[in-house]
Amino acid sequence: MKHPTTRWFTLITTFILIAALLSGCFPESPEQISARATVAALSEQVAALQGEHTEDMGFVELPAGAPADAPAADVVYTLTTGSEGTSLVFIGVGGEIDGVVNPTLTASPGQTVQIRLVNGQPVEHDLRIDEFNAETGSVFAEGEEALITFHVMEGGVYAYYCSIPGHRAAGMEGLLQVGTASAEEAGGVSVIQNPANLPGPLGDRGPQLVQVELTAREVEATLADGTTYKFFTFDGVVPGPFIRARVGDTVEITLNNASESAFIHSIDLHSVTGPGGGAVHTQVQPGESKVFTFQALNPGIYVYHCATASHAHHIQSGMYGLILIEPEGGLPPVDREFYVMQGEVYTAEPYGTPGLLTFDHEAMLDERPEYFIFNGAAAALTTEENGLHAEVGETVRIFFGVAGPNFTSSFHVIGEIFDRVYSYGSITSPPITDVQTVSVAPGGATIVEFEVQVPGTYILVDHALSRLERGLVGLLFVSGEDQPDIFSAGPANP
Ligand SMILES: [Cu+2]
């Protein structure tokens, strides 16, 4: 299953880069000034990206095929450079890839591949494929060309990209697929938890017995486009199921460990009063089950996670979730509730490497994650299917947790202000009001609430924004009538 498109991610990345420039940190070049003019129109561009792109790609017409002096090759591709919205991209020229943005190139093992790069704009670019030591060197002028020829021996999926600083993050990357495994097949299954998938409010009921059954499953699943990873999960989703109980409830937790598992797994819920938060009673061997019971003494929004050594390894692999213990009478009603969790992934291979990635224990001890993710994959929450949706005038509540295992989140929604924040996840203290960014510790959670007054696309980030370029981004789509009294392009109407 293939999900968040590179296009979404790169457009948003570019948006952030532009926003940084607008903050006045750097002198502006003419390109940056013209980019500033496009910021106001970005919401429409984001919306337009949901459709297919057949026009306004700005690619130049070029003849396909290699120059006469080029060495012979089995497969020949021509790519030009260009812009799409505020992103930078490669665009296919000629043949089946003609006009395709960042096309997937194909070849068979043993073939000689030739890629001709034709600069479509007067900006420095190049094209590189690390695995084959193939690099074109820079092209500077519009129309300037460069050629690489290399042999592909082993099947696999490889990334081509522009190595000029910032250009890959701005969108200049694609895949070279050698052999029969398609980029889609390399995507594996999905462990993405849909942010709207959580049980509704409990209402004004009394305490009762709540029985919860969870199964630890180890699954190879999509970490990013063309990239998979061996996740550890509760019930095959990251984060695991949202659990909802109320203060005074007796909660019985059954933890199964799938027979295919290679590791022991367990569960520690921060809502538990008792040793290990339940982990001492739930170290479960593959194919077995264990049960424990606790009484919910304190209302709040709490993280749960696996607590089997190496704890940080199991957590970064995806074994975490949230449990809400409602206060008597529940939380105030809202129109929409969402469930979002942030985590880190420590891979041996650099960010953006296609194929199956492997866990790197040293990188974890050094706290150098390659990926930061919301809900189970890089840019998981940027698609129509897995994004957050609301309508103008509605109130939105986000249960936001940080699994870590190591990094504090500076949770922020670009273009919104949190009307209420339940700081530290405490719901027995009054919420604080009018907050831009909320700090959430690893193993901590919060609840933010806000009314959406203006239609458009809002971007969920950790405002430690380098992490956006490592996959940490989500989208809130708000539909409804424009509200020019609150937000509009152009000068004020007196
Ligand atoms: Cu585990």
C-alpha cells in the first residue's frame, strides 16, 4: 500500500522554508521575494495537489534520447528540472515518463542505464544515485546538460535526487526501480492509525468494569514511500488502540503476544497505580497471554507503552498508545475528537533510503533518529484518507501524546491558536487558554482544543522544524465558507 505522496510532503516542507524566510532571519533573494507572494495562495495549491497534475508544470519540450557522443546504454532517460507550486522537482521528458513529476525509472538487473539531465531553469542542480556512485555534477544555466551512465547489477529500489543543499527536501527526488519489485510492493502494509479512530465520550455513567484486549504484533510495514521497517505494534497499528475509561472504573487488561513474534512484549500504562504500571504482570512470550487489573484512581490522558528490554527499542518500534481516564461527567462536549502520537525511529540507513530499513541500537543510544513520525509513518497524516477533517465553526479536540522515546515535542498547528490546553494532560486542573505551542515530554500527553473559524489546510508540526524534513507533519483540512472578516488576501477593506 502506497500512501503519503512525496508531493504533499515536499510542498509542505517548502511552505515551512518560506515561512522561515518570512520571519526575517535571512536577506531575501528575488526568488524568495516572489515565493513570499505565493504563501497566501498556498492553501489552494495544497487543495489542488489532491488532484492529478497535467498542466502548469512548466516543463520544457526537449527531444528524448541520448546525444550522439554518449556511450551505448540499454535504458535511456531524460529528466529536466522545474518547479511545481513552491516545490522543486524533476520532470520526465519523452516516452512513458513524459511530463511526469519525479517519475519512477525502471531497469533490469545487468543493464546499463543512462540519465540525461537538462536544466530547465537558471538555478544550480544536479542528479545523484548514491548506490551506483553516479553523479552528473552541477548544471547552472537553463538548457545546460549533463549525462551519467552506470550499470545496475542487483535488483532493488534506489533513490535519485538533487544534492544541492535543500533541494532534495524541496522535492527533487524519485526512485529507480531495478527488477520486478515495484515501488508499491516495497511499500509493504500500513500500520497508520487513523486519527479519527477513537471511541466516543462515555457520557454520564457510573464506574464499571472495562475489559481491554490487546495483541502485540511485529509487522513489516511502510515507514515512508518506498521504505519499510519492522514495526512492533499493539493490534497492528501505531499508535495502538485509544482506550477510554472513567475514574473509578476497574480496568482489566489482557495482553496477547502473536505466535509469529520474535520478542517478549508487555504493557505499562501510566494510568495505573502499581509496580511497573502493569509491566510486571504482563511480560508475555510469543503465542501466550497475560491479564492484570487496575482501578483508575486519577483522571487524565496517559501514555501506555511496551516495557520489555530494551524499552527504548520497543517504544521506538511503535509499541505505544493513549488511555483516557475521564473525570466524573466526562470532558466538555466538542464536535470532533482526534488521536495523534509522535515517535522517533532509529534506522541504520539514512533518511530517505528505499527498501527495508534496519534498527540501529547505537544511533538510539546516541539519540540520533533518522525518522520522526505522527501515527506510524513519515507524513502519515497528510493524505485525504488519514488527514484530520473538520468544518468551519466546529470545535476540535486533539489528544496528543509523545512516545519518544527521547525527544520532547513542541506541538503546534500552523495557522491556529489553541483556545484551551490541558497542560501536562491534567484534566482536573482548569485548562490554560490561548496557546501557540505546547511542550509535551516523552511519556507525556496533552489535550488541545480550538474552534476552526477559517477554511483551508492547517499543518500539524513539532515546531522543532528540522523534524518536518524527517517525516513529522500532518494536515487538518477545514471546509466551509470563506471568512474574509477574519482572514483574507490583500489590503484591509475600510
Ligand atoms: Cu515490546
